[in-house]
Amino acid sequence: MSDLATKPDLDSNLEKHRVELTGYCYRMLGSAFEAEDAVQDTLVRAWRSYDRFEGRSSLRSWLYRIATNVCLDMLNAGNRRARPMDLSSPQTQATAVLNTLPEITWLEPVPDGRVLPATADPADMAVAKESVRLAFVAALQHLPSKQRAVLILREVLAWKASEVAELLDTSVASVNSALQRARATLAANEIRESDAADPLDADQQKLLERYVAAFEGYDMDQLTALLHEDATLSMPPFDLWLHGPADIRAWHLNQGIGCKGSRLVPTVANGLPAFGQYRISEPGDGHDPWALQVLEISGGKIVGLNAFLDTERWFPLFGLPEHLDAEPDQS
């Protein structure tokens, strides 16, 4: 093709694949921002080399081949995204030390709309949401990069082994072997279960309503009652994490007491219920961003409280307000 400008529909045809490619790259890289960079690079490469695309595969397959190569190149740098629970043992509230690690260390949250294509099939959507849960994406980071690609393509996107082999320029036997090893690694890591929560069922909605009431009222007895006995609290970019209701309660009443008086604005992240947390502003004229809270729920209890503190990155990405005005005096 001599003149790409003669293909006015090319941009729109490429753009149709942006969300699903972002979901794929997010699972591969564990970073919302790196995933968007990878997809942009993929689409630019596709646009520039479209004259060499001879239609021997579908446009979608060709884009996944490019995206895979982009991600593998990015992963060659050796960085593996993680959660605090992957890097250290839990601390206790009494001895907790806040160490900050670089941004590239951490698994990042992502808005559902950026990575989950619309589908009319509830079963397909359930699989898609399951595959972007924080715990699942964190487990993927333990896999070598090519095993990671094979597992995502085969188990999440339901590609045939022959299709994956063609994409990776390898054999079906190699694909099947990589998939077997990837499954074994995930099984050994024991991915923590959390219930699907988008849309919420009636019990989950009540649980979240109780959580909001307890957190905004700073009633730690009520909040503790909502926690599973194995609940965890993490706060990237700090490597600190706490385990169990007693230490989580103690944290909020001691080092975390500044959260008293916070307000919560609901959103959704990684197929999980989430909230923008706003603490009382220094001038006292409303509330300012403090954390993106992502909650993991299982069996009617909260099993994970994940507070991502870099609000300058997260709040714009999730479309959360920059400030909450003071509520009118009801007296």
C-alpha cells in the first residue's frame, strides 16, 4: 500500500481493538500506564507497517502479535510488578515501618472500562473480570514472560494452541508445555479467591454500605466486624502490609488516625468495588484525595483492603474529583 492516507478507515479499524489490547497488555505488564503505552506503540507500528500486512491472518491476530512483541521487549528490562504481600512478611501495627519503594515496583489498579471490552455474554464478562483481579494479575507476574503470554492467550482469551504457536513462532508442543508449566506455577502460588462484585448482588451491596458507614463514621468496631480473619491491608507505594482484623483496627486508630472524617466516592477497579478516599483538607474547606481503595470480598467478608496512595496518578485515571467541597451544615 503506497499511501496510508488512502485508507481513511484504517485508524477506526485499529481503534476498535484498543480496549481488548489494553486488557491483554495490562495482564502482561501489571501496569495501567505501561499497558496504554504498549497499546499506543502497537497501533503506531501497525499503522506504519500496514502496507506489509498481507492478510495471511486476521487484523486482530496481527495486532496481538505486535502487542506481544512490544510487551516482551518491555519485560526484558526485568521489572516484575508486585503487591506488598509478594515482597515481605506482614508487620504488626506496633512495629510498622513505612518504607517507600519506586513506582515501577507495584502492581497497579486499572479502571474496568480501559481493559474490559463490552460483551453481551455474562459468562465471557465474568471470565474477563476474573482475569484482571489484583490477585490474578499479581500471580501472572510470577511467570516468565512467554509463559505469561501463552496462559493469557489460551486460558483468558481462549485462543487455540495452534493460533498461539503461530503468533509466537513456535510449535504447538512448546505452547502446551509452556501452558502446563504456567498452570503449575499459578497453582503453587495459591491465588486468593475473591467474589465477582460488578454488578454487586444484594448482600455485597449491603456489605459495602456497612463499610462506607463504618469508615466514614470511623467506627472501627463495626469495620472490624466486616473483615475476614485473614484480611490484609496494603498501601503502595509503602511496602508495609498488615494481616488480620486486630492489626488493621489498631493501624486505623494509631498511625492511620488521620483518616478519621474521610469521605468515600464509589468507583470500580479490576472488576472489584473501589472508592476514592478523601481526607479532611488542611484548611478545613472540604476533603482532598488521599487513596484509591480497592476492596476484595469473599464469602460475605472483606478479605483485602488495598489503598493506592499516589492519587495524582489514580484519581484522574478513574475520573475522580480533585476535591470534595464541605458538606452543608445540617444543624
